[in-house]
Amino acid sequence: RHIEEVLRPKLAACGPAEIAGVLTALDGRFVMPGPAGAPTRGRLDVLPTGRNSFSIDTRTVPTEAAYRLGSASAERLVKVYFQEHGRYPVQFAVSAWGTANMRTGGDDIAQALALAGVRPTWDQASRRVSGYQIVPLSELRRPRVDVLFRISGFFRDAFPTQIDLVDSAFRAIAGLDEPDDANPLAAETRRVAAQLQRTGLDDAAAVRRAASRVFGTRPGGYGAGVKDLVETGKWTDRGDLARAYLAASSFAYGSGVDGDERTDQFAGLVGRTDAVVQNQDTREFDILDSTDFFEFEGGLASAVAELAGREPAIYHNDHSRPERPEVRRLGEEIARVVRARAANPKWLTAARSHGYKGGSEMVATVKNLVGFAATTTAVGDHQFDLLYDAYLVDPENLAFLANSNPAAIDELARRFIEAIDRQLWRPKRNSAYEHLKGLAIGIEKGGVRPLS
């Protein structure tokens, strides 16, 4: 009854409401406001769409609901890592985006705090964050995790108070008198501070610098430096991508620090990272829909591999159901998306119904798969095989692309050829390489040569 009487009418009203909202705005008239958020996470108050959406009161971030989810996810992460490696993690690198934390009320912030053993406090009347409490080890019942908190440019712009909160909490953890194996943040801070003191820095400044854990791009900058290299092909090996990520991400933020460039310190932290953590808060898009995932998640993983000389664990967590956060390896997530969406005949049929746009979505999927293959070891040959067969071997799909978006054939062929040339993909078909070259040349000559 709820679906039929409440949800269905709200969804049905979205299309007309969006058209009306655009026309109202173009006419210079008032557009009714409405909340922003993800309907798939239970935010039915954002429906119908088509309103002038507003975000949240950032003074309430992280919300109590976000902390419950972030804390549960943090404990699950530590448990999974322990089960897989036989020891507790020393340091996680958490990649945090501004848009995601606006939708969720601060899942990533809460997760980072919970990993370190910190609990926010809230004003009972306004529900705004009033400070934090350090969870004692006796209550935490596990070692604290040192967290490198890599923020996006939009996060930096939208959440300055939360940056100070995380920075202040981590500095407090760094100042605790606890055993090194129970508090790796404090242990590493003491070690680095001693090195800085030997260079002539005073004790207090050395400790402040050594305890910095919030890093991002330069003030006014955005991105992670990897996407453009991958899309243009202007890279030789994975080390190029790692260095680009490091150059774009080595700016410290926090209380009294607004984008100080600290390349050596950031590189040192990246080099001791056990696992890369990226949370996905909604199922309204997936990991192969956007370049942001391989740029931030893959870029960070490539930097760890370059500096540490080993592959980090990469966790791509599903927070789309707040009551049950799921911890997944990146490889598992890519496999799910390739099978369930990208190579699924049902999705392909739906994509073809959108004409040229369906072809462009196929191109984006392959581009992003190449991005993950370039930056991580999480992509298998069979996943490239699946997309190649579905997009450029299947006669129905090839005919669709030839009629609706011929340029997509050329772009797909060139991306697959690049994957082979860079040894990111070893096709199961011996004829694949020549077939792809024929498709690319065929587009230039005005024709398409299907696989015989």
C-alpha cells in the first residue's frame, strides 16, 4: 500500500515537476525549494524532484545517524582486514567526497573518527556537533587505526568546520599516552616529530606538523591529477599516475593550516597505508559510471603501490542501506557491476532505447574500466572480454552503434586497443586485436567491419 499510494505517485510526478521547474526558472520566477538527498537511502522527502534543492545544516555533520552507520562500517572494516591479514591494521587511507557527505550527513567523517576511536558529541536541543569524546581502549576493544583522510576539493569548500573537527580529534589521539601497538597514530607522530626537531623545528610545531592527517588538493584546486592522464593516454607506466596523484594531493588542512604543501610528509603517510577505503552511499550510479572513482580510489591505490612496493587492500564499501553497511573489495565491486549492469543484456536493451546516449554510456563504461585497470590490479581479462563481446562483437549492438553513434565504435575500439597495447588486457580471442583495428579504420573510411 505504501509503494502504491505514496512512492509511485511521487515518482510519477518527478518528470512533469522537473519540466515545470526548468520553465519556471527560465521565466525568471520563483522555484519552490526542496531538500537534497538520495531517495534510494529512504529520503522520500526529496521527491518529487524539480525543486530548487538545498543541502544540510553543516553544523549538524556528522549527524547521529551518520555516526551509527560510520561506526558500524568502521568496525566491520577492521574485522574484515583482521580476518584477511591476521593482524590489525595500522593505517587506512579514507577518500572523502563533499557531495557524498552532504547526501549522507557525514558517513565518511564518522567512519574516520570511529576508526581512530573518537565519538562526536551533539547539542541536545539543536542536534549540532558540539565536540568529540575519545573512546578509551577498554571500551574500543581493539587498537586505534591511524587514518589518512584525503578530502576532495568540494569537501574542502563545503566542510571547513568538519576538517577542523577531524584534525583536532586526530591531534588529541596523537597526544595520548598509550602503547605504540594500540595507538599507531601517536607512535608515528612521536617518531616524525623527533625527526623534525632534529632539523631545528621547535617541539610544539614539530608535533603539530607530524600529527597532520587531513590532506587534499591545493587551495582552489579540484580532482586528483589522474583522470586527464588516463583519458588522454599521456602516461607511460603506473608510476606516472602515482606521481600525478601525489603532486595533486599533498596539501595539508586543519586548525590553522589551509593548504600547506607537504609532499614528503604525505608521501610518507601514503607509503605506510595498509588499505584504501572508498565508500559509495547510493546505488543510483555505480563504480563504472564516473571517472571520479578510478581517479580518487585508483589514484590513491597506485600511489600506495609505488611508495610501499606492495599492493594495498582496496575496500569499496556499500553504504546504500544505512541499516547494513557492506564491506567489499574493489575487485568484487567491479565484478558485480560488470556482470549486473555493464554486460547485462537487459541493461544493453535499455541503453539502446536511448539512441546515441546509450552508445556514449558504453564508451564511458569502458573508459572507466581502463582507468581502474591502469591504476589498480582489480580488473580481470575476462571483464574486458565480457564488454568487448557485448559491445563490439554482438551483431545487434554493433548494428545499433553503427546507426546511432558511429563515433562510439571508434572510441570503444581505440580504448580496447590501448588496453591491449598497455598489457592491461589479454583477450581470449586471438582475432580481437585485428578486429578492433579494423573497426577503428572502418569508421575513418565510413564503414563498419563486423567480426566474421
